[in-house]
Amino acid sequence: MNTIQRKGGKKITRGERIKASFLTGTSYMIPIVVAGGIIQAIAKAIGGYDVANQAGTFAYMINQIGVCAAFFTVPILTMAIAQSIGDRPAMGPGLAIGYLANQINAGFVGGLIGGFLVGYICLWMKKWKVPNWANGIMPILVIPVFSTLVTGAVFQFVIGHPIAVLMTTFQNWLASLQGGSKFFLGAVMGTCWGIDFGGPLTKTAASFANALNADGVFGPTAVKMAAGMAPPLGMAIAVFLQKKKFSRGDIENAKVAVPLSFCYITEGAIPFALNDPIRVWCSTIPGSAIGGGLAMLLGVESPAVHGGMFVVPMMNKPLIFLMCLGIASLITGVIYAFIKKPIDPDMIDDD
């Protein structure tokens, strides 16, 4: 049964609590992924893609900074999830289990599961009735030791190896995709950005891409960037092509949509979707799907999970990425310019 818990005067279901903990973990994780990914990309720009084999060089040392930052991606994820459930006593155990997840190659999924295990064990232990003299040592000794030992044992002897095998198999499957299969995966991912412009569907697809990025698979990150930047830029292109079909407000929104697109803020398309959802979807879905499919098919990779145009130079194929984004945006813009219903003449900009 889905229990109800009170927090801040509001009733929160267990499902909502789990979702909130997951989002907390990913919000703590993303800055680490961004820092590690961008620093490693800078090192590659200086020393080439084999920089990891150039020990002792300046580029290698810069790369090591990024590697060290990226290593903490899973431990920070695990710690944040555990802390959001079990409070401060869960932070140390969360870091330890996240580190263990890295060591046994359980990756993002292992860290995710470990965070929830630690968090709920700590939450359960905080409800124990203990003598007054033990109250002081529970959060600094008993809870951290017990939760770390139990969760670590579960990982070492029960679920760690299966998770590692699952992650390795999945990554090998992604690497083996060719032609139509690669395009299809990228198109399915891209469609999410063309539907809800930063909403829950987009966040689900982004979490998938971020998880793979944390495990060193950078293709889906480029997919999400191309698919997510296309809708607002496509709306601006549509306004440019058929200005007379749009209101003054639409024209102003289009001016804002361009910098938002360049910053990978898909929400720049929302004002258009609110006023004309069906036609906007008919243009953004094919645009984002094709942009995402092409990025995956052509092997574009982005070590940075956010940043838009600012991180394009750090991608392995920046010009190919810009081509994918351009095609996606043009498809969206041309379709919407064509199917957009003309507005009342009184609303048209006089310029």
C-alpha cells in the first residue's frame, strides 16, 4: 500500500518521496558530471583524444583533474539520495556505497539502488527505541556503521555482480548498434524533447542520457542536446519565415527563444505550445526525432551533459552536431511556418 507521510504540512505519497529523492540525487550529480566532462574535454582539445596515454604532459594533468571530478559522480548521487531519505547519518554511508558501486563496476544503477538502500536503512534505524544514553551515539556510530556494513554486504554478495553484468551488457549493446538501430534509438530519445519541452518525459530521457554519460557513454548526451535545442530555435525560424502569421507576443517570444536554445533551455518553446499545442507538436516531434536520430547515427558524442552552444567545441564532432541541430531546427521551423494558422490581422506586428 502506498503510505502517506507528512512534510511541511503536505501529504506526500511514498512514490512521490522516491521520485523526490531521485531528483535530489541527480541534481547533486549533474554539477560533478559537468565539471568532470568539460575539464576532460578541455584536456582532449589540448592534447588530442589519446590524452590519457600522455602521462606527464600538461594536457594529461588537466585530464586527471577532470577524471578525479568525474569519479565522484556516482558517490555524490548515492550520498544525495541517501541523505534525502535518512538525513545526515546517511551521508557517509552513501559516499562509501557509491564508491563501492564504482569499484565493482555497478555504475549509475548501482549507486542509485545503493542510495535508496542506505537511506531507508538509516530511516528505519532512526525509529529504533534505544536507552537515553545511546541517543548520542546512534547518528555518529551505530547508524553509519550498520547501514554501511549491511548495504555493502548486499552489494558484495547479492546484487553487485548482476548489476555490473547488466550495465556492461547494456553498454555493449549500445556500442553494437548500427545504422537504423542507432537512428531509431536517437529518434525515440529525441521525441521526448519534442513533446513536453523540459517536462517529466524529457527529464526521464535526460536521466537515461546522464546515467550513461556518468558511465562513459557520451552519444546519448549529444542526442539530448540536439533534440532539446531544436524546438525553441525551430519556433524562432518559423516566425522568421512567416512573420505575418504571428502575434506581437509570438515575435517577442521568438527573440527570447534563440538565446534560450543556444543555452539548451527547451522551455523556450513552451509559450508557442501553450497557444497552439497540436500544430507545435506536429513540428517539434519530427524535428527533435530526426535531430536526435542523426546525432546518434553519425556518432556525435558530448562529454558535457549541459551547456548548449558553449560546449559544442568540446564534442568529438562539433560540425556534425551543428548540422544535426540545424536540420532538426529547420524541419521544425518549416513545418510550423507552413501549418501555422494565420492570426487576426489586428494582432499582427505593424513593423
